[in-house]
Amino acid sequence: MINELVKKIKEKDAPIVVGLDPMLSYIPEYILEVSFAAYGRNLEGAAEAIWQYNKGIIDCTYDLVPAVKPQIAMYEQFGVEGLRAFKRTCNYAKQKGLVIIGDVKRGDIGSTSEAYAIGHVGKVVLGKHAFSPFTEDFVTVNPYLGSDGVKPFIKVCKEEKKGMFILVKTSNPSSGEFQDQLVDGRPLYEIVADKVAQWGQDHMGDEYSYVGAVVGATYPKMGETLRKIMPNNYILVPGYGAQGGQGKDLGVFFNKDGLGAIVNSSRGIICAYKKAPYAERFGPEDYAEASRQAVLDMKEDLKQAYIKD
Amino acid sequence: MINELVKKIKEKDAPIVVGLDPMLSYIPEYILEVSFAAYGRNLEGAAEAIWQYNKGIIDCTYDLVPAVKPQIAMYEQFGVEGLRAFKRTCNYAKQKGLVIIGDVKRGDIGSTSEAYAIGHVGKVVLGKHAFSPFTEDFVTVNPYLGSDGVKPFIKVCKEEKKGMFILVKTSNPSSGEFQDQLVDGRPLYEIVADKVAQWGQDHMGDEYSYVGAVVGATYPKMGETLRKIMPNNYILVPGYGAQGGQGKDLGVFFNKDGLGAIVNSSRGIICAYKKAPYAERFGPEDYAEASRQAVLDMKEDLKQAYIKD
């Protein structure tokens, strides 16, 4: 699946993933009203609104980008009904030819981590049939529990030719509280990165590993070092746009081949219609077209980062 | 809710939480057959079997213990249907008067962490009604992302009088890979524990904080130090039984008041009927009675740990 992701990034000339992190406050009133009218002003109605909203964005952007990254928390927030909307979103995006990065940040130990891996990127075999509980191609994984937590994901990903991105240095302001602590003069995130590079060797694609890393756009200096520690690991870069990252600062995340990183934007794309410069041109009923324009603009902006010569 | 948990621990004289981590291989054949016959040999049938299995264990142990800890991975493994069984299990255990510790190990940043908190221990307000997507009383939280990841949980827990246990030192063999790294001569898990003690001050119950910690039974020496760093934080102790922890070694996790820790056993209780010494006395059809006997035995064993004089 990493080969597939790299191929699609090249084909679409866009190292971009659209973060599908819907909040009810992003969703235009007319979608909410139709959904609540059909299913009630309850969790089911809210989940329907999220799904309809996502569908609009996927329909307007799928030809431009290689992948989407639904953030499961925004669905889990609405319980079982929300998680049904998560699955429906993944399935629909897949039908449209997109790679699905499930931003689930799971991590546990042994059979428990394996259960998460099976649930999201694996299969449950019952009798003669195999079932895919959820249907992502990649998941994000939290490394705090060590190899015991990560290896079961690698095992399942190998069987299914799927992949993962392991949290190394996250984009948020307080990520340094633990991640930057110095161990023999080196920050913890570099020690995690050493491990990611090593785990990555266990599950290589053609050029890049199926095991990638998450490094926030908000920390480009650290990104530069981490790019070198993990030359064969794809880096998923959150924190572009709303969190402050800009294309001109992101060159450090890419390798000389112009590959090696995929940049996520969530709010900046899916909620573009509410913000300048899009709010002037697009009303709520054009939210999906606004998201398309935001992708086109991001594509241009990112060329400063990955086109190297 | 921490006051409620402490009260129930005292009433039942049992600092024990039953880990509801069902695997299909634990479930007696007759339950599987009935469930598959009713719903098909599919994810729905598997989820039904898990729910029926859990119900039997809850019915046979609820009068002995203060709490249950369903491990969500074991349900998420079966997708939306599995998560419905998770919710059903939580609701049923709550009806039986048990405190619910959702072992979800979630952690993200800002509004995303808040969405997880709302989903598991909070409420979604839609119009005039509030909905509880899932219905735990406590959740486990992964601290790798720092305060940005934890504080949204504290905010929601304060509103709802609910609580959390933050991963400090996990019970697995490779937990030391990152958690034991020395920072200025102190292991990272102690630095996390400093923070847990500090976060705990923001949300105190009568004697203990609503913010607790997870420290594995498999590391009693570290537990001794961590007990002192976090005197007002309840410690959830996994790793008893199947993972190697024993009552006589667990005294260090308790305070002088005989409180301050709650010990989890999962396989050792819910799968007791398959193992010595229970397998000789209990067949598959008595799996729930075997779990009751395992709780009674654990209760006796733990007295060595918390009765101090």
C-alpha cells in the first residue's frame, strides 16, 4: 500500500492528504437540517450529517489528491452511530480510488494491539469468510508502550500489505513536554525515530517502508533531523495551515527525490468556506467547492517544498 | 466518581477490577453456536457472543467487585457491531452497580482529545437533549502528546464528575524502551508521574484525585517510587496473574490507608475455566462460576497487599 500511495502522489503531483475531521460546527445548516429531519436530532442524525458533509468534500477533491485521513475521534464522539459514519466515509473514499489513512492513534500491547490492527487494517476470519471490520489502508500508532505495542501492527500490516505512521514528534505546542526530554543529550523523539527506522526495515515496500512516522509541520528544524534519521520512512506531516505550517518551510520533510512526505490539512480544507480568502467567494452551499479551491491552492504552495533543483 | 469508586472498594473489601477483554477463543462453543445461529457467522454474531459471555461474567461477579474494565480493542476488533457490544456491556455493568473503567488508551490534541472525552465520558448536546455516546466512568489516557492531550479529558471529566487513569509505566516487557529512558538521571515514567500528580490537583475528589495513573504489577520496585510521587492519585495496576504479578508483591502500590490502588485481572478471571486450578472443577458451561471463584481467590491473595498493620 505504500507503493500505491507513492504512485498516487506522483500521478496527482500532490503530496497532500485531506483530513476529514468534521465537527458539527463546520457543517452547513442545510445539511444538518436535512439529516435531523430524516433521523432525528440525535446521534444518528448527527452521524448522517457528518457522512453527507464528507461525501461532498470527497466528491469535490478525489481527483486532486492521493489520500484522505479521517480522524476517528470526531466520529467516535458520536458513539456507535458516529463510527458507522467513519466506516461509510472510508468505504466511499476507497471507491473513489483514495488511500485511507485512519488517524486512530491506537497503541496497546500484545494481543490487544493486534486486535486494534485487525479491526482497522486486518480481517476477522469466521468460518469460511473473512470480514473487514473497518477498512483503512494505514493507521497512526502511538509508540509510548514500546515494541510490544508496535510489532502486532507490523505483523497484521505485513499480512494485509497495509501500513502505519508512528507518532514521533507531534504538531501541538506541548508535544515537547515528554517528546523533547533529553536522553544522553538527544531528545526522546529522536530515540523513537531510531526505532521507527529499525521497525521500518521489517516491512519495506519498493522505495519506502510501510512503517512511516508522524512529524508536525510546526517543528521544521526537528523535521530536518528526523528526515535524516528515517530516510526510508514516509513522514505524515500534520499542522499545515490552521496550526501554522507553510509550504516554504516544509522542504526539510522531503527527500531529494521530491518524495518521502505527505502533508495533511484538515480545517484548512474542509472548513475553507468559513475563512478568508474563501468565505468571500463561497457560501455554505458551496462548501465542497471551497474545499476544492483550498486543495488547489495548497498544491501550489507545497511545490515550494518538494520541487528541488 | 473517584469517591464512588473508593466507597465501593471499601464496601466490597476488594481493590479489584475485572478486565472484560473477551477473545473469541475464550468463549465456550455453546455460546458461539447460539449467537452465530441467531445472527449469522459474521461480525454481528461474534459481537453477540461477546456480549452474552460478558453478561454471564458480570452476573456472577458484580456483588464481589467494585468495577469492571472493558478493553475496547477487543470490541473494536469486530467493528461497529463490536462497539455496540462494548456499549451494551458498559450499560449492563452500570445497571448492576459497577463502576466502568473504559480501557481505551486514547490521546490526541485539543479538540480531538476533547472529542474522545465527550464520546467516552461526556455528553453530546443536540437541541434540548444530551446524549451519552458511550457510558464509561473512567478512561485510560496515553500521555505521549503532553498536556494538550490530557487537559481536554480533565475538562470533560470535571464537568461530568468522571475520571481517568494516565499511562505512566505499563506492564509489558518492552515498556522500558521509551518509558525508562533516563532524563537527567530520572526515568521518563517519573517525569510523567510528576505531571500526573500536578494534573491531579486540578480535579480532586475527597481523598483522591479523579486523575489516576496506570502502573504495571510487573514492576513493583518502580511502583514503590511512583506511589510516593503520586500520593493522591489512584493507581490502576494491570499485569496481575497471567502477566506475572502476585498479591504479596503488590503492597507497594497501596497507601498506608489500605487504599490508593485497584488491581486488574482479565484472562485470570474471565478465562479461569480453561486453566488450573479451575479447569478441573469447572467445565465450559460453568465458565462464569469459575470466574467467580477466581475473583474470590484473588480477593484473598490481595489481602497480603493492602491490609497493613
